[in-house]
Amino acid sequence: MSNKLLPFDIADYLDSKGAIAEYLSQVCADGGADELRRALDHIAEAKRRRAVEG
């Protein structure tokens, strides 16, 4: 039996203001400038998806 990893996209889980705030809080506490830039890109993608779906 082979194990397969499922794709993970954090933007799929940034579905509320609370989730976004917690994500940013963790990135600010543990990450650097590059990670913060990526986090902002993830948040923008999550918001774009919600706008398209909504």
C-alpha cells in the first residue's frame, strides 16, 4: 500500500476574519518578512476565492 499526500493550500482554510487574524498572528510571531509576504498573498487568494464563490 502506498501513501499519497493530499495537496494542502492554506487559502482553503482562511475562511473567516478570525482564521485570517490567527494566521497573521502566528506568522508575525514566528516568521520573517518573506513569510509575511507569502501570508499576505495567501490571504489575498482566500479573499479572491470567496468573492468569486459569493
